Amino acid sequence: MMTLKQTVHFGAGNIGRGFIGGLFAESGYHVTFVDIADQIIDKLNEQKSYQVKLATEQEQTTTIENVSGLNNMKQEEGVIEAIKGAVYLTTAIGPNILPRIAPLIARGLTERVYETDEALYVIACENQISATDILKKHIFENLDEDTKERLEGRVYFFNSAVDRIVPIQEDPESLDVLVEPYFEWVVETTQTIPPIEGMTVVEELAPFIERKLFTVNTGHAVIAYFGYLAGKSTIDKTLADGTVAKQVQDTLKETGAYLVKQYGLNEEEHFAYIQKIIERFKNPYLNDAVTRVGRAPMRKLGPEDRLIRPATEAQKVGLPFTNLAKAIAAALLFDYQEDEEAMKIQEMLKEHGPAYVLKEVSGLDENSEISKEVIEQYHALKQ
């Protein structure tokens, strides 16, 4: 029997199973999922397979096989063994969890580099600029000098950009995942690396990451926050409202103007990309809740994230940011009670007002043009 190449993937959630892990399995790898969710890990080990369904009328289905799971809290030695034998190590776990998994990865790498010269490729597949650099920094904090030297030429760290909409699943008990048909996974390297189905390799990632973050993620957030304010339940239903659809278009024109100027993108091609993204959001088979897409507003209102960064970058070069400011104001009004971060923002607003929140959460000076514009829009929307 042929032994399969091995890959270790941290994060057995919907993106891990429905996107990155699935692509590895389809490329002839055995995927070891690492997570703390016992229920998912146990199911992976019992079933050894699951289905990825496309959110289309036909619901095309792919069976994903050659998968298993390990609990990184309870099976540390198992995870270390898996890292020692892997070709790739990937994550889709949320950028804020990267520091927590770094010490265990560091232990795995330490043992590995003394036992084999085989190359290992580490890629963090997160919605965050330079996520792999962040992970690498945390791993290196847990390594001694000798191991760091031995990593050279043996362990490679590549940044990447990922894009696929995976809604909240109807049956949280099941391993099967519903995903949209469209996806993009771009990895930055000048090296020749083992090919993975669906992975695109580029020499410079920045334009891809920002194009995706400030079109897909910005657009998604705009729909979610205005949809929530309008009392809509899902993304596709929100987009059916002409006012919101225009707001999304106008906001993505602003991020687009920045992207075209910053990266010398072709204006017509970028506008076509915006239209393609908006069409994706209209997919009714995703049934994607505005509360899911809008969740964790503190992270989404961070200085480097989808709403604040394009606004500050646009302002720096004298481009318009009025619609972005309006979207930021809408995000401040996201008061969904089951969202911890939303509630935290509401408390801050109540106690100190919007200028304080923009300073604390978004790093905006209260006298900045953007803050003034956001505060004006905030009071107008609140009416």
C-alpha cells in the first residue's frame, strides 16, 4: 500500500475542513487536523471522511478521505510526531489563536530538525495581512538559538491570502461542510514547492491580500452592518435592498480607488472583480446570517482591518472615504446581544461616546478627519 504524504492542519472548523484541509486531501495527502474540540476530533477519527457540499442548486458533493484528528491540549506528543512527518503545516484557526498554538509547533519543529533534513512548509491561512510572519514570530519566541539556526533551509514560512465564504452550518453536529463554489488560495514564494490542488503561487502577495481584504471582507462587513440596521436576516436578502446595494458599490469604489493607486491595478479589471464579488454575496444557497458576518466588531474595527485601514490609507493620499466612514459608523451600531465584542463596544459608547471607541479600538485620533466624519454619520444613522 502506498503511504500518503502527510500534512498537519491546525483548526478543524468549517474553513479547515471545507477549504484548506479538503484541498490537501484532494491532492493525495493524509490530513491530521489539530483542534481542541473533542467532538470534531473524535468524529474525524471514527468516520475518517466527510462531505464538502457546494452552495449551488445542484449541491455538488465531494467526499474528503484520509483524515484524522488530534487534540492539541490532550495529545501533545501525537501532534509533535505528526509535525515531524509532515510536508506542510497550515492553520485556519483565527489570527488571535496563533500565539496559543506556537509553543507546541515550536516543540514539534525542535524535534524535527534534529531528526530530518526534509523540508517543511508552514502557511497560516488566516484573514490577516502577514499571518504567517506573525505565527513565525511567536514560534521563534519559543526556540533556542541552535534550533533557529537548524531551521534555516529546512523549515520555510510563506504568507498567504485565502478567500472562501463558509456560512454557519445547519447541522453543527455533522462533519459535512457547505461552502460557496468560488475560492482563492494564494501563497507567496519564489521557490518551487510541492503542488496542491487549488493553490496559486505568486512572487508578491501584498496586492492579492489587500485586494481581497478590502473588497471581499470590506464588502461583506458593509452588507452585514447595514443589513443588521435594516433588520435583514441574511446577506443575500440585504443585497436585494437597493439602498444597501448602492452603499456597498460606493464603499468598494473608495477601497478600489486606493488599491488601483497603491498597486497600479488595472481599473477596469478591478471594477470587474468588485462586480464578481458582489455577485458571490447574492448566492441564496449560502443562507449566510448578517450576525455571523458582522461578528467580532472590535477585531473588524482594528487599525489594520477591513474598514479602518482603507479609510486611513485613502485619507493619506487625498482620496475620498465618506462611504467607509458611514460603514464604520454602522459597525459601531451593531448591538447584537449574543456577540461579546458588540456588547463591549456598546458599553464603551454608553460610557465615553464614539470618539473614545474610535481611539481605543481603531487607533484613530479624535481630531482626525475620519473620526469627525464617522461621528457625524454615527449620529445620523442613530436617528
